[in-house]
Amino acid sequence: MNIKYQTQMKKIFATILAVLVAMPLLFAKDEKAQPQEWNEPGVGSWAIGITFNPVSLASRLTVQPKAGTAVNGTISGSMAIEKQLYALSQDPVLAIRAKYRIQQNWNLRMALGFSGSHIHYSEYVQDDAAVLLNPASENKVTDAVKSDLTSGNLVLGAEFVKGKKVKFTMGFSLLYAIGGGKLNFAYGNAMTYSNPIPSSMPYSGWINGASAALNPDHGAAAAQGIGWARPLKTNNSGVHHGIGVAMDMGIEWFFQDRISLGAAVTFSPVMFTFRPQTYTVMEGLSTYTGKVEQYNLLVSPGSWSCLYGTENIGFQLSLNYYL
């Protein structure tokens, strides 16, 4: 664990501690001057709230640019995860949660956490048509790449509660997680018979790495007589799914009528993670047809994993309001 990460975690826990201390003070009333009767949420009552798990492993999947960083790094990073299988083994880092009191000591609950980004990144490149007419031309055209990255977690389960203003809680849930996205490329210089290797932005080389990516010499490209190609779009770029079981145990404190704070230790004893086949649609000029042809560049055949044990531990904080 690096120093920067440790510093971030300290800030997070300091913020959490400040909220836990401040919330009761903000909502507290002078009970001597204004006696308050606390009402127990009854059968049929609903609660809405937010949950926060500062140590969730799901935070390892980044689909938003970090504050103060360049967005092109996020796009580049999405290509880096294309061949990788990422394990999602805990509940969402931050989620919106709803609970329904089905019996005196039992709640049904659902939590939804999500994060994502849509980035339209553009660069100037040489205008090949203008340079053909005038080698000294400084005209430019625009290449662009659109990045769509998303991650989400859906948790469905039941919760046993026991107690009065301070309740013991124990929950069991099914967890579904998804993460990944796609890239789409647009080019200012068209690929033609007279310009089979048009000037393109460096990002088009990410598919297989550096300039070698633009010179396929085997497989589908060779079969069509394509000696140079560039990507048009990725499919299932880094997309992965996770299905598992989540359990938690903690307390819920009603510091105000219909408002509670919760804290619980969570863990996922079993989690299956899998990712489908990934591929990229490429375009190149075929020496056989004399036309621009498309082909699929296979990236990864797909992978899966099974995680089990009590090591996938998290700590969940929640703020709940009962309707």
C-alpha cells in the first residue's frame, strides 16, 4: 500500500468519523425542554438511505478520471484492462439503498451503486489531402475517440434486526456486479486506395501496442491482404461480471425519530467473476479487392474465476430515513 493511498484512506476515515460525531449533534434536541417520543418503524414501513464502504475492492476498477488527471489517461487505461479479468468481491463503494419492513424483526433491502464516464477526446492530425496538394501545408483535421465506461453493483437481500433505539443487524444478500465499456474511433483522414496509410492519432495504436498494432501481418488481416489497419471500435472492452453472496453484521442507531446511522462488517464468502470474449473491429485497405475492408481482431477469449473464503472483508456505513 503506497503512501498516497494511505493518506487518502486516512482522509476518508477522518471524514467518516466527523460525520458520525456531527450528525447526532445536528439533529439532537433539548429533551428536557421538548420531550420527544420515539416511534419504532412498523411492519410495512419503508426506509431510504445511502451506504458507504471505504475499503471495498470494487474501487480497484476505475471508470472515472481521477481529479486533476488527464482524461486521455482514463481512455488509455480502458485499453489496458481489455485483456484483464478484474475481481469484484464486495458490495458497492457508494450506493443508494431501500429497505422494507416485512415483519417485526425482518427487512427486505435493495442497494444500487453505479459509476461511469463518457469522454469525447479529440486531437489534431495532419490533413493528408492538403499536404498532397501542397507539401508545406499546415492544415489539420480532427481524429476523435469516444470512451464509455460503466461500473455498477446491485444487492438484493434480507436483514434481521433486534433491539430498540440501538439495534443489532445481520444481513444476507445476493450481489451482482458489472464493469467495463467500449471505445469508438472517428478519423479526419479517410482511408482510400491513393492513401492506404492515412495520418491518424497515436491512440489508434493502443489496440496492440505502439506502431506494431498498425501493421497486422497474420490472421484475418493477412487473409484479406491487409498490411496496415486501424481500429474503429472495441467490443466488450474490459467488461466483466460478478455474481456472489454477501453477508454483514453490525448495529443500527436511531439517534433521531425515523433517522438512523448504521455500521456493519461485510464479507463475500463466495463470488464468481467472468468476462466474455473481447475483440476490436479494424479497417484496412485490401490488396485483393482494392477496397477498405473490416475484420475482427481477437483480443481475449474470455476468463472466469471463483473467489471463496472470509478474506473479502469490508466495512459499511449507512444513513437511513424511515418514511
